Amino acid sequence: MQSKDTQLKIDPVCGMDLSEYVDVAEIHHQEKKFYFCGNGCEDRFKKDPDKFQGEPLIKLDNVWKIFKLGDTETKVLRGLNLHIWEGDFVVIIGSSGSGKSTALNMIGFLDRPTSGQIFLNGEDVSSLNDDKRAELRSKTFGFVFQQYNLISWLTAYENVYLPLVFSGKKIKADKLETHFEEMGMRERMTHHPFELSGGEQQRTALLRALVNDPEIILGDEPTGNLDSANGNKILEILIDLNKNRKKTLVIVTHDDGIAEKADQIITFKDGHLVRDHQAHKKAYTE
Amino acid sequence: MLKNFLILTLKSIRCRSTRSWLTILGIVIGVMLVVIILTLSSGIKNTIAGALQTFGSDLIIIFPGKENNPIVGFLAGQKFKERDLVDLEKINGVKSAVPMGIGNLNIEYNGEVKSIMIHAANWKKYVEVLESSQGIKLENGRWPENDDVSEVVFGHLAAKTLFKKEVGVGDEVIIKSKRFKVVGNLTEIGEQMIDNVIFVSLDMLGSLTDSRGASSALVKIMPGANINLVAQQIKFQLSKQEVIRDFSILTPDKADRLIDNIISIVELVLMIIALVSLVVGAVGIMNTMYTSVLERTKQIGVMKAIGASDDAILSLFLIESGFIGLVGGILGIFFGILSAYIISLAAAGFGIRGLFSFASLDFFGLFVVLFFTFIIGVVSGVLPARQASRMEPAEALRYE
């Protein structure tokens, strides 16, 4: 963990801790010094310096996650610092085991950090009790998983309805049907997951993630199990949600195609953010 | 909310129906036993009370052996001297003392051989006691004229059902290669000990079994005499005879209590068995719930990810286990009543009537049973459900 005397060099945009880097880009703005990772954050900052001096929507501050299995300890997140800004389309990339899914779980209250703090709209939420966390999950987050994770003994319609059962929110049946219609799944509403194709299952899962009208949509490789046609369809919907309905979108992926469309690319290695010029070059030069 | 949870639970139970039904079966068996015992015990008590009534309220029964285990005395074949018993008539308040024998012999009729219980007494006194105190009447024929004739009287069921061909007055039966003439049969009393036996004289039984003496006695007391006082005097006088050291003197009151005790013990034992089987059923529910928590770990993760609180998960599992308990209870009660009904029908076939009637169902008791099974279900589900609700969603989602 970091000692307190080291001056932290935190990228205000992506939140990366740059203390250990020597060739850090720095700019002065309104007599303050800012450090940048060099992955395009500098450009974003310059466009809207006021915004990036405020509170990010989500802030992970020195978050550690250590899994213990018997005597072996696996440090999955090692002092992770990360910012997510409202309305952003953030793509998290990194090799397997780099901690990106775990980080996504932290963001969405699916897991508790071993140490460190998580802020949502500036409020420390890392020590909330289970009930509060469940409530926030239900109100704020919509999850889409690689494995779709539909409940097998419920129909597509019931799967989408399920979050409403837990949140207590009411939605008219015909409104829900319209959503299915929009996804081109009206005829498939009464089918069980095993009767649906992968693409249909993922679209159902997407509807389920959206039914409580969450602020933030989290996707853990949402297109990972789909062929490119179906994957692109899901991606289009997701991006549309981000662009036209102002949903903050955080997606963990291996897919370079997704990364190209993002506002912000975050690269994970060994449990924290790293500079990754390659990914950015690729994304921003096109 | 609750309605949605119920629907959810039903759907999830339906997707694992075989295991759910087997678990329910575990509860059904326990509840069934409890219900059978509950519904039949009052019937059995009534039937036995009825049997005691036919013995008459002015009769004292004397038999060898201790009061609490009369069977041993009978089996040991201990017998009183007839003289000692007849002498009881000298006691003030005793109207008559009838020495009786009891035996179990093979009887042949129309080529068929059957074993039957035989009651034996001195005809003259016995008939009086039977008719006046026990309300036993001849349906056909007559009583034997004296103790020396080879004549026999059949109880109602013995005549009707013992042999393929009904035994009628005037027929001949063979007991121990001796011919007996059937001179009468009795009306139905609704009591095995009378209906399903045959009657001969005590002397005849003695010669048939080669053993003299009486294995028991009926003492009829004078109207207005104090039955307990007479019983004490009998006890005192009999203690002077030397043949049998342990004997019992049973007044109707005492018999009532004795039989009540026996039934209570039997009931208690059966209840314990039933409760043990209920506990086993509860463990079954717990087992099923643990398996289902394990099986649905990932689903629990998903539900939490889409906003289910710990309480919601807890409720889902508790509703499920409570439901299993409740359905087990309902089915158990249904099959319990059905079994009791079938048992009572079968018993009626053997001449034991009135064991069960729908009118005498104890609805409050059944409701308590139902409530209890629901609680059993919920309680057995608490531990697994808590385990399920406390899972960290990310951890649960990783589970395959």
C-alpha cells in the first residue's frame, strides 16, 4: 500500500495513480498542477477542465481485493484508483486475471473491497450495510453478463419483470411488452431461456438490466458469447443508451471493436490501471 | 410483493418437482401417523368403553396374575378351584359368583377346521349374568339344559363368519374329536369377546382340555351393594385360598382406568414414533433446502445483482420450505384421515365398529397439525435460507 508521504499523482480523468511513473505529463491549470496518464485523458481534461475537477460519478480510492483460499492469498486488486464520469462510455480492457471483472463487481456493489473506499456521487458507499447496497444496486445499476444469467425456470417476460419484484416498482404490462417489441422479441416473451438463441437471451438480459431505469449500466463481456452480428446488435443498443439516453456505460471486454467506440479506455494489469498507449493509439487515430 | 414471491416460489419448486415431492413425502408420512392416531384413538377408547359396558356395571371380574399384566396370568394357565370361587357367594352383597374358563381350541365344522376362543361357565348362573348384566340374548335356539350335555352356543360372528357355511342351530361341530350340538346362537353385541367366541359349560371345557378349575370368575353383586366394599371382601376371602397367590379383582371403574392407561401408553409410543418421523421429515426439508441453495447459488447471485435484498432471498427460501411443510401437512392429513377410514372399515369387517367417524374429526387438532408442519418447514429452512441470503453476489455469481 502507499505510504502517506509520497505525493499522489492521480490522473483527474481516469483516476490512474501515476506516482511510480517518471515521465508523467503535467499541465498547469488555474494555478494547479495536474498529472496525466497520457492515454488521452489530457485531451479530455482540456476540453472541459471544470467538469474533471469536480466529483466523478464513481471513484475507487486505493481499493484492494485479496481472495484467500486456504493459505494462498491472491491479490486481485492492488491499490486500484479509478474514476468514472457521468454519461461516459467506459471500456475496461486487460488480460484475464488482471482484475477488471473484480473491479466491475466493486463498482456495482456485487463485492466488497478488502480495503479502500468507493464513492458514488462523492458519497462513501464502501461501508454501507447489505440492505442499503441491495437498494442501490436495484436503483442505480443494471448488469449485463457474458453468460446472460437468466433464471432458467422463468420466461423471458418474467425474467425482465423480476427486478421489479425486488425493487417494488410498478410498470404497466403493455409498456414492458413495448420494450420487447423494440428488441424484436415480442413473439418470444413467453419462451424460457433455453428456447431462446444467445442473442435473444442477451437482449432479454439487457431488458432486465434496464427495467428499473438505472443510471449506470455495467457489462461484463456482454458480447463475449455472441457471434459478431448479435454482438454488434447488443453493442448498438448499449451505445444508443449511452448517447441518446445519457446512461453511463461501463463495459469489460476483450473486444477491440468495442474499445474503439468508447469515450474512455481503461487498461488493467496486475490489479490496477496502467498506461497503454497502444490501445489508445488504435482507438483514437481512427 | 408477497404474491409475487409466492408465484416465484411455486415456479422454482415446479422446476425441481421430483425432489420437492420426495421431501413432501417425508413430511406426509409423519403427519399421516399423527392424524391416524388422533382420529382413531377416541374411537378406540369409545369402543373399549363400550366393551366394558357390556360387561355390566354390577359385575366384578376375578382373574389370576397382577392387575397390570393379566395376560401373563392367563398364559401361565393358573386356575382357581371352582369351590373357592363359588364360596364367594357367601359374602354379603354378592348375588352370584360364576367361575369361568377360557380356552382356544380347534373346531371342525363341515370339513373345515378353525381355531376359536371358547368361553366356559356353569350354564345356569352364567345365563343369568349374561342376560341380566350384559344384555346378551339368544337370536335362535336355546341355552343348554345342563352342564353335562355336549351342547354349544355360538356367538353371532362365530356363527356367521368363522366357517364358509354359516353355523345354524341344530348343526353339529367337532371339538377335540367330540361331537357337540349347536343349540343356540347369540344376537350381535358389537364386541369381539362375545361375538366371536363359542360357549360351552365349564365342565365340558375341563374335560376337553384335561384341566379342572376356573381361570376367572364373574361376580354379580346385589342391587344397591357397594361394589368397592364387596371387591375388598372378595380380595380378603380369596387371599385365603392357596392355589393362586397373585390374582386381580377388577371392578368396572378399575377396568376403565386400566384400559385408559394401556391406551395412553400405546398412544404415547405411537406419538413418539410419529414425532420422530416428523423430525426425520424436517431434516429432509433442511437437506433439500441446503441442496437447493447450493444448486441455485448462481441464481442467488443473479437475483442479488438485479436488486434482491438479503431479506428477499431469505423470504424466497423460507416461503419455499414453509410451503413444502404445509403441502406435506395437507397431504398428510388427507391420507391420514383416509387411512383411518380404511382401518375402521377393515375393523368393522372384524366386528369392531365405530372406530372412526367424520363427524368426530377434531378440526382444531388438524389445524394445529397443519400449523405445526408449516412451522417445521420454515424452521428447517432457516439455516439454509440464511446461508443463501448472506452470500456476496459476486461470489455467488462465480459459482458454477
